[in-house]
Amino acid sequence: MSGVFSNRANKDGCPRRRHQQSPPNPYIVLRVDPRRYHLYKEARANTQDRLIPPRGKPRGMRSLSRFNDLKKGRKRTPPEGWVTWQQAGETRKKRMDRRSFLAKSAAFLMGGLFGSPIPVSAEIFPPVAHPPRIALIIDDIGFNLRRAKLFLETDIPITFSVLPRVCWSVESALALHAHGHEIMLHQPMEPFDTEVDPGPGAIFVDDRPECIHQVVAENIATLPHVVGVNNNMGSRYTQQPKKMGPALDVVRNRGLFFVDSMTTGHSTAYTCARQMGVSSKRRDLFLDTQQDVSSVIRQMKRLQHRARKHGSAIGIGHPRPDTAEGIMRFLETPESRDVAFVYISQLF
């Protein structure tokens, strides 16, 4: 113990510890006499005998009480309401066993009353079992209605995202909705590449909040049967949380949902939407970054694997013949039987 305690004593008579050196044992407390340290260590080691005070009782007196009892060599008698750790553990175990017994008894009793040989709890609350779900979104609808109709041959639920204010926007929305499919607004947003035109009805980072609010509201009003919004381009715009606010405010006020197309890995659109209370999702994969049928089939298999892993997955494609053929070819494979195709609104 040399080098730990000085010869000078505190006002209570205990040796004073030098602050510049650490004690050799972490159990040493400043106000424990080193000559009686073995008693304190013994009390510390006997964890089964540690006391737990009743609710509302200060817990800081346990160590001092335990030390004094051992020092005086007397058998400890816990105060009224105090229990040891071992007694508390046995009480908790008995309480858990009692609850389990009551739950099982109630289940079998109800099962007997209703004539069921199995616990009624298993019948009233059956496990939710549904196949993995895939939602497909086809973007850039509005320039060519004939290409959009290629996807009607797949005979699966597809959500079509229509560009605003282009030649076939309204006609495409009406025709696709007449076949029972969902319609979204494909809202153009500013990309990083300044040479790329996002199209009519676009919003930019330099726009005032009032202008952003007005443009998005007008785009939604021009398209019939809109149930949600996702972004077209927007690699620059979606990185600006302050600019996403006015656009998402319109989506929220109209009672629509938002899907982040994730045109950039630094997009803040999904996070902002969640913070604002907007029902939102984000896409998992693009189906046709490589424009050939085999690549689309490969992406569909990856999407199916992700849906099996996470319960659901969102894929985004474009109105191209290779994309439509790749989806139809995937539907002929055994992997397609393990998943269910749904509209994007069914994932909320």
C-alpha cells in the first residue's frame, strides 16, 4: 500500500490518498481504512448477499451498511422491506412462471369453451404470412403512349409515373388508369449537369419557396388520378433539405405519398419526407441502367432477392421495349413465383 496513502490524515482520521497516483486495486475507496480493506473486499465479493432497498429508499447506504456489519462480526439482518439479490431473483422467476401459467391456462380455457383443441390465442392472432412483395414503377411516361402500353401485356400491377406538361401526359394518365394501374407525378428537379434540361414543370434550387410550391401544385393539378410523387433527375435538388421542404409540403397537403428515386446517393428527400410526416419510400434498384433484356432479367432477380430479404422492394424502369420484354421474361422464371407484385401504394 506504499505510495498510495500519505501519512497525513483527513479530518475524520482516515489516511489521505495522493491524487497523482492510482491505487493498485480498483475496489479501494478513499474513506476505507486500508487495515480493514479485506473486510470491504469480502463484502464486495459476496454479491448474493447484497441488499436491494425498497422503492423510494436511498441506495447509497448499502456499501456502508454491509461494511459495518462485517466489521462488527455480526450476522446481517436486512431492514424491513430490504431483500438480497438472490431473493429478488427468485421472486422475479416465480412472478414470470405465474404469468406464463395464467396465460396458458386462459388460452386452453378459451379453446375448450369454443371447442378448439389448440390455444385460442393462436387462432385469434395468427402469424402474418404474406409472400415478399415487389412494386414496379415505370418513369418518364408522357412522350409516347404506345411504349407505355407495352407494359400492359405483363398483366401485373405497375405504377406509372407521368411527366407533367408534355404532349401525352394527360392522355397517358387516363389510358393507364382505365386499365386499373396507379398514376404518379414524375416531378422534374434540377440535376447537377447544367446541360441537361429536366423538362417543363421543373423546380430549381434557386427558386423561391413560393415558386416551388406553386409549380408542384400546378403539376399535380394538371394530371388526373395522381396518388403519389417521385422525382425526375434532381441529383442536385434532392441534396438540399431546405428546398425539399416546400415541394414536400404540397405533397403532404394533397394527402399523397412520396418515393425518392435516389438519383444520387446523397439525396435527402426520403429523410425530409419522413421528418415532415409524409408517407415515403425509396427505390431499391433501377431495372434498365443497361439497356438489354438480359440485364433487366438480372436486375429483376436481384430485386426478388432483396424482397425476400427485407419483405418488399421497389424497382424503377423506363418505357423501353427491352425493359418490358425483360420483365415478361422474368415472369416466366421460377423465381417470380416466390414474390407478389403490388402497386406502390400497397407498401404503405
